[in-house]
Amino acid sequence: MKVMQNACLVENFELSPIQQGAFKRCIWSYHLVVEFWNSPFELLAHAKKVENFLRYALNGEEEDKTIHAISYQFKPFGVSAQVNSGQAHIYIHTWPENGYSAIDIIAESKEKAYEILDRLQEKFLPEKVCVAEVARGLTQIEWEET
């Protein structure tokens, strides 16, 4: 199955002002704030299915129980869940009745963050995707002792 390439918007947020290279940043991780629209109801409604999709997004295997998942099943449907590994974290909140999910992906590299996003798209099958990208870290000026 080919991963859909349908990001409707990618915004890059710069958290510190950089003027002509005056500040140097130490990037610790990349944070993607993602919205999926018009995913099928049955893919968003149940906690165990969502947990397996998140595991798959981290490493390509749904049944990998070495990746710890925490979830809450809302009644009658809907899920809040998270998974993490040493290199990445994924948080999701689903509204199946609207085909909507809000997702946070935090990874050690931009490439890993987008790899996770591609795998999530493969599983949740959204018709529309919105992404905001944030580089996390400090500027050199913040490294000074206080």
C-alpha cells in the first residue's frame, strides 16, 4: 500500500529569533502537530486497534509488545493513547464520529518524525492531513549559566 501524500498544510514554527545566523540552535527533537480528517470510523473507535497502529508507526510491527502503550477507551467510542520508545513518542486523541484525530509526534530527527507520520497515514487512511512542524531545543545564548 502506498502512503498517501496529502498534507494540506505544513507550517514551520521558529521558536527563537535568528537574525543573520546570530544565534545557534541545539535541536533536541522535532515535534509534528498533526490533524487527520475523514478517517474511517472503525479505525479510530477502539483503543486496542489504535494502540497497535501506534506501535506500527514507531517500528513497523503492530505486535511488538516491547513498546509500551497506554490508552483510554471513551464510551461509546473514541480513544486517547500514547506510545513511546527511546527515540520517539506519539500521542493521539480520536473523535471517530467526525473521522478526526489530533496527533503529536516527537522524534529525535526530522526524518524519523516524518517516517512515523507516513506509517500513521498508512494505517488511519485520512483524506486530509494538516501538519505543523516545531524544532525543539535551545539557542546558544540560553546555554549560559544563570
